[in-house]
Amino acid sequence: MTVGSAGIATFLASFIDDFNNLNWPRFRARFRNDATVFFPQQYQVHRAAGREETDAAWGTVFKAIRAASGKDAPPFMRLDPQEVIVQALPGAAIVTFTLQDRARGTIGRRTMVLVETDDGWRIVHLHASAAAAGPAC
């Protein structure tokens, strides 16, 4: 984490907690209405833009995660961000991290663009992709 990024780190930790617990109202509130998202390809190939498209795609993701968990109560998954880098800019930040999925042999790659609003940090763009895990290059 960069110096002065405590508020961003708190936002990221809360975002991950809300996602692990599939807390839709709190999770959804972390995005601006005009946010864009590239989802992992198993959920959606094309970019989702705006509240209507992103809500529909997140609904598919949440349903799949809940079903795969086999659980009736949270947490429904355990995301553990690794290699977190925060690039703080005036009024904005770029956050990147990886997620290990040993069962699938993949590494999830995440990039979030955050903007600072009167209500705190909000996601304006999220890019989620996966790559085959392998030896470091």
C-alpha cells in the first residue's frame, strides 16, 4: 500500500468483506451509477456499463457464487487479495491485486479505479480476469 492510502485500504477491506458475504445492498453502494465492469469471461464477455447492466451481471455472479458455496449463510467465499498495490492520485486511486484459485490453477487479476466522492470512495471501473497459474516469468 502507498503512504496515505489508509482510507482506500479500509474501502478495499470492506468491499472484500461485502463480496465474501454477498451483502448486495452494501456491495452495490460501493459502485457509482455510471461504473463500468469487465467481468471474468465465464459470467460475461462484454463490458457492462451503468447501473442496469452491472446490476444484471452482478446478479448472475452472486447467484453462481451462492450456489457453488452450498451454504445458506455467509460467508459464501473467501477472497484473499494478494500483491495489493494502491496508486493514489488527487481524488482518485487505482487498486490492483491478485486472487489465488488453487483448485482451478488460476490467478485472478483485478484492477479497480476509485474516485473520492462526498460519500467516500466509489468504484468507477473494475476489471476482472484470470490467467493460468504457472512459474513466475
